[in-house]
Amino acid sequence: MTKYDVMYVELSFLAHATEDRDRVLTAVRNLFPPEHAEKAKASQRTLQGEHGNPITVFEARIEEPEVAEGLLRNIGSNLPQAEKEDLLKGLELRLTKGNLYLRLDKQAAFKEKPELCLADPIRLRIKFRTSKVDEITNTVRRLGLVP
């Protein structure tokens, strides 16, 4: 294996008309370690919601492996132990062809306390150099995402 086991991380998230876009962007920047926070630059496009309300879609791809792994290490260091245990138990359900899919709560990320969630999340797709479950498990353990 190369020095880095993560090839890239893709992030996608929404800012609804009722949300402050700057606060949503701050929540995402909070997921990064301070030395990499400036790498949290995302493209944006605006869609129209069901009732005509604007929804801004943000997307970013972190291709620098040291930044991608730094992001994951920072999330892992702040993720509650119970969340890490739940992630480990359901890890295989979140894996597809060498990709790990996570959803993090925007409000919790804004408070610098990331948590897993289902509704209105910050979505992460983590692409690994391997698709072997045991190797991915070892990598996410090394990065602190699971115990």
C-alpha cells in the first residue's frame, strides 16, 4: 500500500432557504483540522424546492490524501464513542466497492461535535485504495473513526 489509504473524500450538503449559508459552510469547515480548514472549498448551485424555495447544493472533493486523512482523523477524534461503536457494527452496510458513506449532522458539526445522522446531513463518500473490508476497517480504525 501507499503511504495513504484514502484516495479522496467527497462532501455534499444543502443549505435550505431557512438556513444561514455561512453557518452551514462553517459547520463543514469545523470538520477539518485547523491547518486544513481552507481546503473546505465547495462548488455551489441553486435548485428550486417543492414550494419554490431556493436550495443551495454544495459539493467538494478533497483529493490531497493528507488533507482527506486529516479530515477523517479530525472527525474521528471528535466523534462520540457510542457513534464509533455503531459505525463499526454497521460498517459493512456503509461500504460499496471501496467507498464508505457517512452522514453527519450539520448542527452538531457547527458545534464542533460531529455525530452520525440520517436527515439533512453533510454527506461524505470516502474512496479507499482497496475494496477489502478488513483493510478498510483497519484504515478507519487507524484514523479513529471506529474503536
